Amino acid sequence: MRGRGPLVAETERMMREAGLVDIALEPKLEYVQAMACMQHPFYETIVAHLPEGTTPVDYITSLDISARKPS
């Protein structure tokens, strides 16, 4: 696989460095699990590149992200 997105901790760090406060990062595991149920082609491509015994949920997450800029 080519690259990777930022880790959840890196995302939070970048948000704090940008001066945001009240940061909330809520994982949405159901997003990746839904791709498996639908046999989504993107999901199948990911699975083909993973170590045996692992699934995309072990590596990928979708997040609901919220924060605010202090006044």
C-alpha cells in the first residue's frame, strides 16, 4: 500500500498545535465493518495487502471529529 493517513493521536496533536480546543475524536468502526458486509471493492483491495489473521478494522478507522477555535 502506498502511504498512510495520520494516526488518531497525530490528528489530535495537529489539532492542538493549530490552537483548537474541546477536541473530540470519536471512532466509527461501523464504517469499516459496513464495507466488509457490502463486499466493497476498496475493502477487498485492502484485505489482500494485510497480514494473515488481521482485518482492516485493525488498521483503519473513521472518525467523527469536532473542536472549536477559542474566542
